[in-house]
Amino acid sequence: MTEITEFAVDEHNTQLKGSLKLEEVVKGETQVISGINYKLVLQAKDGTADNSCEAVVWEKAWLKFRKLTSFTLVKG
């Protein structure tokens, strides 16, 4: 699940020109729906600020498809 979490943070940074750095995965769940939805709670740093974030990544591994469907900053 670490690879999926790193993808979520990298994709968020690309989309918003951010600089979050993954600190740890707090929680992860999966849901099978025409692929896999990964629901993640993670800690990330933006400079010196610690942030708690929720991310959802949809993956269809057999198609080599992966998409960040949501990324929400919970607190900063």
C-alpha cells in the first residue's frame, strides 16, 4: 500500500504544484469495484507543517491504470 500512498502524494503535488512529503500511512482500506479503490489516511509534511490527509486512489492493475480521485487536507 506504500506505493499507492506515494502515488497519491506525488499526484497531489503535481496537480497543485505542492511540496508535501509523505511521513506515514495512518490507515488504509480497500474496496473492490471494477478495480480497487484505496482509501488512505496519511501524515505528510509541507515544509515544517504536519498535515493529516485523506486520499482515494482508483487502480486497475491489469490495465496499468491509476488515478487520484480525491485528496483532502484534514488539518494543518
